Amino acid sequence: MTGTVLNFLGETRLELGPAGARDGNWRSGRDDAGILWLVLDKHDSSANTISEDVLRELDAHVAKAEADLPKALVIRSARPAGFAAGADITSFEAMSDEGADALLKQGHDVLDRIEALKCPTICVVHGAALGAGFELALACDLRIATPGASFGFPEVQLGLHPGLGGTFRLPALIDPLEAMTMMLTGKTAHTDRAKSLGIADKVVEERHVAAAVRAAADGKVEAHSQGLKARALGFEQARSLVARQMRSKTEQKAPEVHYPAPYALIDLWEEYGDDREEMQKGEIHSFASLLKTDTSKNLRRVFFLRQKLKDAGRGEDGISHVHVIGAGAMGAEIAAMAAIRGKRVTLGDVQTDPLGKAVKQAAKICKDKHLSGIETRDALDRLMPDPKGYGIGSADLIIEAAPEKMDLKEKIYADLKGRMKPDAILASNTSSLSVDTLAGPSPDRARFAGLHFFNPVSRVDLVEVVRGSETDDDTATRLAAFCGAIGKLPALVGDYPGFVVNRALTPYLMEAMVLMDEGLSKEVIDTAALRFGMPMGPVTLADQVGLDIGLHVAESLRGNLEKPMAEISDDLRKKVDAGDLGKKTGKGFYDWSDGTPHPDADLSDAPNDLTDRLILPMLDACVEVLRLGVAKSEDQVDGAMIFATGWAPFRGGPMHYARTRGVPEVRTRLHELAEKHGPRFAPDEGWDTLG
């Protein structure tokens, strides 16, 4: 079968059968064997989403298929990037206000019609099939995947659960416990795992898609069948036992008070897991109800904050060759991420051992990101250890990732003079030193900026692009585009002690030290922060970051800010002097020999101002950087804090939380804390200008 319309995925052509020109959001056509191809090609969108108009047009195509039954129906995407990114999230706000149940029912009716067709229905998936895209695939009899395909339900990250049949179709297809785990965690099943679970019935190279479709249409592809466990879980008592275990496990990571969606899903499955019709009704009603929760509204806000940061990284960066100086933990991961995303990378260090470790770390990151063998080989081929620094002369961007010592950085910059290309950019991965101060000894101040990655680089998406007073627009724009090109979220910020993220985060860590000096246990302090919604308590976080690094940042801020900061704890200094630096040495405030600590203390005797003492100084610092123009907007601050630190996403970010709680109330509370505990809590004057 040779398609008359072909798209390109790199050098691979997508088999679209006889699907003709786009009509609305779909292309369609029947081949000589009578197989109907429906190809999703969403109008005016960079990616396919399952929107109301997509479903309405699909319904019309299915109605025609019912009237003139094809030998088989094939659904796939014309977009090289993947199958479908999920539902159109922009429509959720309107849905939560008007007739969500009815709109969901209409979507269910379309997928039910596909499922009921009297011919084989086949979904061909390349790239990601997420959310409603995955649900569309599940409505088909068979799923053919190409290498690199993935399937997942990320709805939980939006404070929701699947809403177009996923809650009953996936548990009916694969092991119900695996299905529930996918929906409760939002984790993706990549190609091999999707095949082993039974989500993908067949995996073939793109060039064999046409043959696989013919085989499926002829009944030669066997559908997945469930095992004994599925039958056992058809009994309510068995489901109830498993549901209790699910709730207990979920509570450890996502407390119900903050994240209701996983518990709504567990309730649905426990009650209706053996009754598809009731499960479908329950799913629709539950999804519609969750849309109205503050958690879902705030998590959808976080989704759009990510999009705004992404937008700042669009455009051409003009950077093909990156040279990284320093193969420590940060430099190695920066180099790996750039190489994985297609940049040619040379990595220099004064010692050769870190270079070898960096290559091994890059291979591990490739594995963690589910790259194929060929993709891993290509990424590692692009990453070249360069102990002599030969790559400096041809690099478009040089990233200095040396230790935070001014004299060392000055020496590095002096060595670069006369060796860099005239139009090359130099960026420092500094986390605490002034970009303007660093720019002084740099070869070209206009082409110098901060590029503050967060540890671990391979997992933390945010990067602060820090403009110095002489950084030119072209440099800042290209660095932001470079961040976008390597899959990161750039926040363009000004030069200021701690920039945005560390300026806001450091008071959180320092106040925890003061509280310990006052006699409060680290477990109580961390538990209070966790129950507020922080991903990690401040004492655990200080240990994870490294007490030496925390001390350095705290000293830098205390010495460079006009606002008073908490006194640096003597206990912190003693631990650093003793070499007890936290996780990296196995011991800090906590003993890490048994892994990451998970404190869960009784807060009945905790001070009633404990949570505010930890959280409100962060809000105040955010207002300060906004007032001074270090950050561009409240949305940028919220996005930076969430994507760099994991700041309580269900609250929508620190500034959104301040507005939700009430600006006057927060300001008054800061005054009260200042009277009781000192001027470090005095509210910034910027609170007075917030609307």
C-alpha cells in the first residue's frame, strides 16, 4: 500500500494511506482494499489536540462509516511530532462553568460509536498519545505503535482523572492494577512497556505500518487478553482491599486535602469496577465536579505558566556548538542535555576523571529519558571530552560551570580572551555571584550573561537567563532560545543577589535554621512545610542542595541585600566545617544512609505561626524582586518557583497564593511576625502597590 499523501518525520515518511487534503481537522480516504483512513491534522495548531470540533468532525466521519461500512477503520496522526497531546485544555474553563456533563457525554458518544463499529478499528500511534488522545486509541480494537510511541494519562497533573472513557477502558484492557497506577501517577508507558502491558498490540517500523494495517484488517493481529488478576478484581471485596492500599500509598505523595482527583478515581474503580455502564456515568460526573475544584483550576494555571515560559524560549538560537567548562555535577548534565537535544558539545575540565564520569552520566540520562539505542549513540557521539579546550575557538556558546569562586572564574575568563569567536556568547552557571561583577573580566560584556541551571539539570526544567547591565538584547534572546532548544524553560531575569529563585528560597531555608536554634525539631519544621504543600521540607532541602552551597548562598545574600536576613546558624557552620554537607556526604542535619528522609511529625504542639514563618518570607521576597524589576511579572515568578523548586503547585504559585489569601491579610501577618520575631519579616514596600 503506497499512500498518496506522505509527511516526513526526520527522514521517515509517515504512511497516511489514501487520506487526501485536509477537510476541517481530518483527512480521509479509502484504499483499494476498502480500508478507511482517518488522519488527524488539526487546523491552526502546532500539535494535535482532541478538541470539541475534532470530536464533532470525527463523529460525522464515523456516521459515514456506519452507513457504508469499510473493511477496517484506521485512525492516526499526520503530525510528525506525535499522535495527540490530549484534550484542548483552553476549553476546560468554559466547561467548568457550563454543562460539563453534557459536553463530556457527547465526547463519550463519539468514542462509543467507534468502539461499536462492525469492522476492525485500528489506531496507529507514533510519538505520544496522551490523555484524550490515548482514550481515542483505547476506543479502537487494536493499537499499532512505531518505535518511540508512548501512552499516558497526565490528567492527574491537572487535578483531574481521565474523562473520555479511560477510567474503564484501560483497566478492561490491561492488568487493572497497572492501569490504575498509570492513571494515579500520570506516568507514561513507552514503546516496550506499552507492548508488554498490552496497550500496543504490535510494534513495527514506520515503513511496515501499511503491511501491519492490512494484517490487522485481515484478523491476523491478535488483541491482548487479560489474566487471572483482572478476573479476581472483578469481585468487590478484592477491589476494596486493593483500593485501601492505593489510598494509603497515594496519601504519602499526594494528600487528599490538596489533591482530590486520585481519590475520586480510586472511589470510582472500587465502587463500579465491575460495571462499565455505571463507571462511565461516574467518570463523567466526577470529571465535571473536579473541574470546579481550586486544585484543578490552579494546576491548569500551572500548565499555562509552563506554556508562557516555553514561549520565551522560541526562536532560532544560532548555536550549534556548545563548549562547557567544568565537568562536575552541573557541567556534566548541562553538556549531556545539550548533546541529547542535537547540539555538538565539547566538555573541558582540568582533570580527566570527571570527563569520563560525565560521559557515563550522559549515557544514564539517555536511558532515563527512554532514548533508543541509535538516539543514545548519536547523543554520545555529539558529546566530546575536551581536556585541552580545543573546542573553545569554534564554539557559538561557552558555558562556564566552575565552582563558585570569583578568582577561579576570573582566571578562566582571562584564558578565554583571544580564543573565542568574535560573535560567541559566554555564560556563567553561577547561582550566587553577581553577573555584573563577573562580566568585568569577561572578554565581551555585551555577550556575557548568567545561565543559572538547577540541580539536577536533567530533571529540573527551569533556567534563569540573567541579564547584566551591559548584556545586549541579542545575547539574552539567543540564550533564551538555546534553553528552549534543549527542552528547558527560560526565565529572563535581572541581576540581583540570588536572582529570583534563590532570593525567594533562601529565607525559607534560613528560617528553618533559626527555628531549630529555638529548639524546634527538624522533623516538625519539615512536616509543617510538607503539609502546606512544599515538595520537600526546608531542612531536608538544605541537606539535598548541600549545606556548603546553602551557607555560601546565605552569606552572599546577607552581604548584598538591604533587607535584614536571619542570622546564619552556628550549627550550620559547624556541620560545614566538619564536612557533614548533607546528602552528598551521607550526613547533614539528617542521616541519609537509608535514603531520603520522609518526616511525618505530630504538629499538635507546634507554634501556630510555624507555617507562616517558613512560607511568608518567600512571598515577600517575590514581591521585592517584582518591585525592583528583577522579575517581569507575577506569572513569571510563579512559574519560576514552581518549575525550579516544586513550590506547592496546587496553590498556583507564591504570588497566586498571596492574592488568593488576600494581599492585605498577608501584609498584616508579616507586620505581626516582624513585631514578634524581628525586622526580617517586615513587609516589602511593594505590597502597597499590589492591586
